[in-house]
Amino acid sequence: MKKIYIGVAAIALAGVTGLYAKDKVDRVNFASTLFTGEEQYEKFHRIRDFMPVSTMKAPEEAFQFKEGKPIDLPKNFQFEGRTVDATRFLEETDTSGLLVIKDGEVRYENYWLTGGREVKWLSMSVAKSVIATAIGIAVDERLIDIEKTMTHYVPSLKGSAYDGVRVKDVLQMSSGAAWSEDYSNPESDVLRMGKIMALGGSLDEFVEGMTREWTPGTRNRYNSGDTQALGMLLTEATGKSITRYLQEKIWQPLGMESDAHWIVDDHNMEMAFGGLNATARDYAKIGELYRLKGQWQGKQLVSESWVNEATTPDAPHIMPGVHKEFPVGYGYQWWVPESRENEYTAIGVYNQFVFVNPERGLVIVKLSANSNYGTTNDEASNRELETIEFFREVGRGFKG
């Protein structure tokens, strides 16, 4: 149930240099070291140096968060009955950036390692929540009806796992598609899809070849292929690339500070499931848009109903606690912890987070390169539930 970017740890580098141009060698080298324990903070901030990308242009005039009274981070927090030193936790998870927004004001901002205010960091699966936002806007524009099937919009998916599957079931990672997210198995689906980004190929063709395992809408299994299929849906329904549609509907209207990049395949299809590269403050604007129920500077960019639906599990198989190994519920590409404060969060591997607590007026962005991530494929190395508890402790530090 972990949020997947890509991993191609089984790709052997021996002999590759003579077969591929340097950019391909760098791509393979990057992909082959993921989930191996190797440090990644020297790479996550410069993806565009060795991966093909498209660009979303920022507007000429950027929206700037107000600067509020700075806070200190908590010295420690509780997790699973033990006291965790907060500074050590941030260091051990290779935190590159931490940004705390309270009621629209920056109350804490700091960067370490290769992070920085102007540094674009790889989103990993935080991108999934951004794709879902774009889907929501297309729904508002009546370009997509989530009760209709994927093949209604994407005929090339006929005969695939997505043939006849409701868009809503795909949004909720309940497509019924066969899928393996095993980092240690070079033949797992996620690693095979990752090889496309390392060696070249077509993401569309990969999704079109996926098969069904169970009845759609009955079980939840985290599946990066589902989000890639949603990327295909978005391009077919809008007639625009993911890059262009997001630039028009999100990046420009939100007044992003910086251009952003999407990793693309050999056919210029965006890696919808994890390929966004942006700054911490620009990621925070996605969270703030949701905290404000889709409103931004007097305009409704995405409907309040979509924000509510996207962050509220509405079926037994996606409720918090269903999956014991990762007991967090699921909405439309947003994670929903069990909470009395209506929290929800975007999560990407290596500890990328956009965490929102509307009750406390809180948005927190954490960008990281946790080198232990995926080495044991559980909380001991991934530290995602622990991160949520850290965020909660930050929130408790505000009075009123």
C-alpha cells in the first residue's frame, strides 16, 4: 500500500554505457539506485538534467504567501508509544525542505541538503493528487463524468484492465487491475513501468496492456497504473496535454512562483503517477487551494463539492483501518488518515508530503530523500505514519 514512484533496482549497469547515449546512462543510473539505500538528495532536485521533461510556465506575477510570526518546531513527538526526537527524525529522513502554512501565512520555512526556496523537487506520488485536481476541474467543465467508464473517453483501453471500469473506481484505486508494487521484485508491475522511464518506451502502451484481477469497485489496491490511466483520460477528455491543461487551469491561476516540470516518456506523455517537479511553496498552494475548498483569490478554481468528495472515503473498502499495514483511507488520489479534524494528505515515496488540516488552518509541505525508503517496504524504513504524527504535533503547537 505504499505510494510508488519508480524503481528499477534490478537493471544492471554493466555494458550499458556502450549501448546508450550519456542521458540514457544517467537515466538508468538514477532508476537503478532507487530503493537500494543509496542517497538521493543529490538527484531529486535536478531531474531535468537527465530525464526528458515538459514545462508548465509560471505566470508573470506570482502569488506570495503572507509572512506570519515564525514558530519553533516541537522538540519531540509521540509515535507508537515512544518519544521521537524531531530534529533527529528530520535528519534521518533526509529532509530537504519543510514549510508550514497557518491560515495562509508562512510560519516556518527551512531547507537542508540540496533543498531551497527556488529548488524544484521531485514530487513522486504527490503528483497523483495534482492529477486528481485536474480531473476535478474537467468534471466541473463537464468534460468528464466520473460515473462513466474509462473506455467511454479512452477507446484505446478497450480490452485492458480498464475496459468498462468507472472513472470513479480508478480515482479511488479500486479499478480491479492486477498490480504488484514489490520493490524487491524486478518483474513487479511498478518496476516494469519504471523501466520505461529509464530505457524508453510508451506509458500508454504499458497501461493498455494491463489486465484485470478482480471486480472493479470492490477492493482498494494502490496502483500507479491507475493514475497513469487517469492521465490518459485527462488528455483525451480535454484535448490537451497534462502539461498544457494544468498550466492553464492550475499553475497560472494559482500564481505559482516557478516554472514546473513533468517527466515525459519517448512520446511526450507525462509520467502522471509521479513525475511532477516543483518548489515547496508551489506545492503548498495545492494544499492551500484544498484548505480553501477550491477557492483562490475570489475565484472557484475547482468546485467545493469536488474537494469534499476527493478527501472523503465513501465506501467500506477505502475507509481508514481497512489495510492494517497502512491504515489510512483513500479518496480521489488523496490519503485520508483516521482523524477527528478532517485531515488529508498527498504522499509520495521518499517522504514527499502535502498535508492539510482544515480544522487548524494548516498546510505542511515536507520534501525529502529518505534513503532508507523501500529497503524494508514497511513503516520501519518508510516512516510515513510517523511523519503524519510529526505534522500533528506541529499543529498542536499553535494556540487557538
